Amino acid sequence: MRIRNGALASAITLALTAGLAACGAGDGTSAVVSDDAKVDSSNGLVIDGETIADKKTYEAAKKQTLTLYTSYQEANQKAFNDAFTADTGIEVKIVRDVTNKLSERIRSEAGAGRLPADVIITSDYAVADTFDKEGIWASYTPAPVKGQDGLLLNDAAFVKFANVVVTFAYNTQQVAKKDAPRSWKDLLDPKYSGKVGLVTGTAGGSSIALNRFIQEKVDPDYWKKLAELKPTIFDSGGERQQALARGELAVATAGTAAVNVAVTKDGAPIQYVVPKEGLVLFSFFAGKAATAKNPEAAKVFLNYALSKRGQKVISQVGDYSVRADVAPPVATGHKLPALDSDQVWLMPAEAEVKHGEADAEIWKTAFGR
């Protein structure tokens, strides 16, 4: 088993524009978000007929730069932020890391009274719940949430932002389409020995969801069997995907959105699979920081994120919307199955708390970490 602990895995990206070069040097000529929104800013901000902000809020927000702390995949977040800025005129500065590391930073900075975040996006319900208990969130109900069931959590301390997919992908230069794995169990084939990549099983929401799915739907001994093939373990999804795109791996766990962005923008030679056992979904959560220094920009961002336009952007990036009135995503030209399909397994937030720690121990035992 190889463990990748490079600087990219542990560094936090702080930039107005930060992208994942999955192939090393994409020209970025293909847009992930392909359609234009109808924006009316004559009296506040209305996008595609939906009110995002009243005039007073929007006028204040336009003068602000939003600081976003996020554990959403870097390239996906950039695509979303680019659409947000294009539609609203509000710039976004991001601080990005994997969930467990970012949450440590947030709690440390908040405890010291020095948290600069206006909005926080995290993938782990237990982390979001802890933020609530420690007063890091400020209760806020985005206007578009009204009439949408199940999007507000913990008495409006935070909201669902996106339903994100975990699956696996293969390098199309290393594996022919006809030979590509079609199920999670196919990855146990000895021909993939030393050629599989995955993210550490303790990284956050994606790991929690995949660990539970493996236990419930695949094989309780799956991780032990996969460990025998000596996979490479990464601290972050971005580094794992870069290794897959470079051909250092044949197959790797992946997200449909990250693959979609890399293929669309950079022409990366990778493709995801909808496994026989189904896609794994888990939720990202978002909320306004209690100490937000740009509160109007934070409100506009959250209103936009939960609007139909914002959720269509999520879908175009390649993840599932949290709204029932937005169609399933199309990623690399392929429409993904409906959310209520038997090919989709969505982890309930409460299951993250119930099973997360025990499932992580199973993973750590299997991989000796």
C-alpha cells in the first residue's frame, strides 16, 4: 500500500481563482456551466424570475468580497463560484481543504475570535452539528428554501447545499471501455494490483458515506480484500484524480462532478462508472458564519446557492441538486439516474453520526492506519 502525503494534500488553497489541472495543462476553453442566466438587477437581484436579494441587501453585497471556507472539491467549487460571480458581480475568495482539516482550522480560528469566513460549506453532518453547538453558524433561512422540504437543518443553523456522488473512474488510456470495471467488486481483480487509488477513509463526508455503503451494499470485508492489492491512498480527492489522469493509476474512487469538470475543461483521459451496486450520494451543508464581516454577500450567496439557478449550476457541474424541481445531472454527456432510482443510494445525515466512527475504524484496521 502506498500513502500519498504530498504538499498539495495538506495545503490550504487561498485564492480568488483556483483550479484543478487534472491533466496538467488544460486550456480551460470549454465551460462546465453552459447556459446563461436571465439576470435583472434593476430593483435588487432577480435571476431566472426568482428573487435572490432585495435592493438594499444587493447594493451592500455588491461592495463586498465574500470569504468562503469550503471542503467542496476545488474544481467544482471554482465552477460554482465562477457562475455565482458572473450572475451577481460578487467576487469570492476561498479557503479550501478536506473536511477534517478544515473543521479543525475553523474551530481553532472561531475559538480565538479570528474566523474570517462569511460562509462555510462542509460535507460532514457531525462537523456541521458541532459548528452549531459551538455557535459558529448564524441561523439564516435562504429565501428559496421556502416550500422545499428537508433542506433546513438544526433549526435553520445550516442548509443542504448539494448531494455529491462517490463512485469510481478509470483512465481511458490505461483501460479500454469494454474492459472497464462495472461493479465495486470488479476492483478486487488482481490485474489492478498497485493500480487502484482512493482517498483516506477518515477524510470527511465522502469517506463516511462510502464506508457505510461498502458495509451495507457490497461486502463487510471489502476493504480488507482491497488492501491486499496495495492501493495508493491519498489525503485529498484532487491529488488522487490528478494521479488517475496522469496514468499513474488504472482506476480510482471519484466523483462524477470532478470527473466532469476535468474532462470538460482539460480533456482529461478519465471516465466515471455507474456501478451495478449504484452510486453513493452524501450531502454537503452550507451556512452563514456568526462572525461574518460581509453579511449581505453571505445572504446573497446562500440565496443563490439554494435558488433554482444555483442548483442547476450544481447539476451542470455534475452533482445532484438538493431541490426536487431540478433534473438529475448530466456529466461527461451522460445523464445520471434519478435521485429516487434504485441506482442511487443517499446516506441520511443521522446515519453519518450513527455509523461514521465505527466504519472508519474498520477502514483503518484494513489499511493499517
